[in-house]
Amino acid sequence: MYKPTIGLEIHAELKTNSKMFCSCKNDPNERRPNVNICEVCTAQPGTLPVANEEAVKKVIKTGMALDCKIATESKFDRKNYFYPDIPKGYQISQYDQPMCGKGYLKIGNKKIGITRIHLEEDTGSSLHPEGTDYSLVNFNRAGVPLMELVTEPDITSGKEASDFAKELQLIFRYLGVSDADMEKGLMRVEVNISVSKTKTFGTKVEIKNLNSFKVVEKAIDFEITRQTELLESGGVVLQETRGWNDKKEITFSQREKESAHDYRYFPEPDLPPLHFEKEYLQVIQAEIPELPAKKRARFKREYDLEEAQIEMFVAQKDLSEYFEKTASEAGNEKVYGLIANYLITDVKGLLGNTEFVEEKFKITPENFAEFIAMIYQSEINSKTAKMLLLEMFNTGGDPSQIVEANNWGQMKDDGALEKVIAEVIAKNPKPVADYKAGNKNSLQFLAGQVMKETRGTANPTTVQEILKKLL
Ligand code: ADP
Ligand code: ZN
Ligand code: MG
């Protein structure tokens, strides 16, 4: 049996106001070409880089969140290669002294090792207009701070790789270091895959330009099969870079890898080395918020929600904060599940495709908690609850006032409801006789008539009880 071995190289554009080595705006949403550029990021002679401290902090913060060993001494290096979209003819990166060393991220119960995290600058982007004999270069992205994370070859399937990448994306977002959108290229995943029957790893193939988690998973699984079949039929795996054809769902050879590329790395002479004091690191450490893994455990412990509900809340910070405020207002652990259900199903349904943003949501946690209490105490039935929620959603009104104004209150187990039921019995002699003759369906019919008479405001269970009593 051939066993797959997978390691990932993940790049994320950092969320900073300005670029890595100049004061140009770092704006991934800028559509006009060559707007956010200056002498530095277009490499005019005589210009000098100045490191962006915010970017440095964000890489350290990420390293801390992933239990990496944080360097006390770090430096930048030049990685030399020619490409039209790297104007200097080299990229400022980090070679032998990355800011973050070994760490790990747990996926389920398995620790996936992280080899290193370093800081570099992004390249510009080249455009090759179809049907023309020229290319265009856009330097808006040139010099944008880019974090690179490399994993150990600890991953063994496409699913595990995409789970790892998803969890990492979540962590980047919790930390606020990157928006990490795969579609926008803010987070890019490169995979290295080999298969082997023995303890010695096989020849690895690299797949680039995978722009979604699904594609990461599919490309890896395809490649595992391809390499296995190739070896089983007596072939050899070539060390190469492959791309992904989304239409055919196959990988294809892009270029064979020069076994040792010579980037002629050397220390960047225009930037001083970095030295991090203990106190400086402590300040960054203190800024790290509760991370997804901790939050999952806490939501299980404090609210005992279902796993799928917990995942929804872990993925949606605003919604989960609102849930916690409402739960605290409710102050009754028996309704936590109910709050979660209404938020995830009904509120999400009302929101449609728009994301939950608390400032734009009209219902206060206090009113939402009151709404839930009314359901829990059977003051309103589920049908009324839907009408009430819609009204609160649209107007932000107080639930008890809305119920009173519309006369939506559930008929209590009192004389009024009993009177209605007695009338229904009197008006329907045939179903009553049928029920007494043993036809259970007739009771449902009578209950239906009562609900109709009370415009759905009666509690169905109470109706059944009184009906049985009077019959
Ligand atoms: P390179 O020098 O080609 O960039 P590295 O040793 O830096 O290779 O590793 C790059 C990535 O490939 C890392 O994520 C690493 O875990 C992974 N990797 C290394 N060897 C293998 C292998 N034989 N099979 C699969 N992945 C590997
Ligand atoms: Zn610039
Ligand atoms: Mg490498």
C-alpha cells in the first residue's frame, strides 16, 4: 500500500494600512491598475525600504497563536530571481532566520507540525490580454506584506489538508491578521505531495494556484491516485510543478523543477536585523483573543450546544457574540439550545444572504431573550413566534408589547379556552361521536377547529388535554 505524504506552503496577504516597505496603501480591493505605487515599490534607483512594524507584529502574533517558537533575532534576506512583476529583480523575504520557528496546529486530535512562518513582500501581477502580443503589469500588489507558513509533511489526505487550511483561515480572521479570502487570492495554498510504500518519502510534486478549499482537497486526492497508479505500473514520479484543470478535474504538468534553484539568498543590506525584547513580545501575546479551538470547547462546556451549532458560531464571530449576550440576558441554561436554534435557523432565514452584523440587527439581546422566554413558557406558540420574530426583526420592537398590541397572546388554560372548546364540541356532533366510537383522527379534527377558532393562539397540548377531559 502506498501511503500519501503532504506538506503545505500557505501565503496570506496581511491586513495592514500600508505596504511592507513604503507608505503606499495596501488595498486588495483596488481595481484600477498602478494606483497604489511609489518610487520604493516600483524600485526606482536610490530608494530605500523601511519595514512596516504592523506587519512584523502580525506575523509574530500568528506564530504565537500556533505555538511557534518566536525568534529573538530575525532578519530580512534578498531572494534573487527575475520576473517582470518583481521590479527590484529580487524579493525581500526571510531565509535562515524567520520570525517564527516550529509550532503546530491541531486538526481533530492530530497535531500538524508547522515548520516556520516568515514575512516577505508580494509581487505585482502580470496580465496577458488574450489575442495580443504584449503583457501588462500591475504594481498595486507589489510590496504588499505577505506571510508565508510552511508545514511539516504531516498531512495524509486531501480532506485533512483542506481542514487544516480552513482552520488556519479561521485563526487568521480571529487574529485580524488577514482577511484570508481564497477567491481574492488573499490566501494561497500550495501543496506538496508524494506517495511511498516505505518509510522513505517518495518524490514530491508541487501543485500551485489552488483557489478554494474544495479544489485543494480534489487536487490532492487526484494526485495521490495518479502517483500511486504511475508507480504501480512501473513508472517514476517526476519532481515537477503541476497545475489544476478545474473543468477536467485533473492536475497537469506545468514545469519540471530544477532540482536546486539558486536564489542566491543574502542578507538584505538596506534593512537592519530585528531584535525582539521580551516585553515587546508580551504586549503582542496579550492581544491574542480566544481562538477557535478554545471557543469550541467553551461553547460545549458552557452552553452544551450541538456540534453543528457550535461550528456555526465559531465561524461567525458577530453571531456568536450576540448569542452569548442573549444567553446571558436569558440567564436560564434550559433555553440556550432554543436561542441557538432561533438564531441559526430563523434569524439566518430572515437575513437571507446578508451576513449578521449586530449594529444592523434591530433586535436587542434583551428583547431576543424575552422573546425566547415567551416561547419557553408557552406564552406564544411556534406559529405566533414566527410572526413575532418577523415583526421584531423589522421594527426592533419589544416582544411583549407587540404581542399585546396584536392580541397574539396564547389563550391560557382558563375558562376562555374551555368555553371555545365546549362550543366546538357542541357544533360538531359527528366527529365527537366518531371519537367516542374509537376514531382517533376525529380528535385531531376537533383540535384543528379549536386552533382555527383561536386563530392559532392556543397551546396545542393544552387543547388536546381539555378536549379529552370534556369528551
Ligand atoms: P523545497 O525546498 O522544494 O521548497 P521544502 O523542504 O522546503 O522543499 O518543503 C516544502 C514543503 O514540502 C513543506 O511543506 C514540506 O513539508 C513538504 N515536503 C517535503 N518533502 C516532501 C515529500 N517528500 N512529500 C510531500 N511533501 C514534502
Ligand atoms: Zn510604494
Ligand atoms: Mg522550500
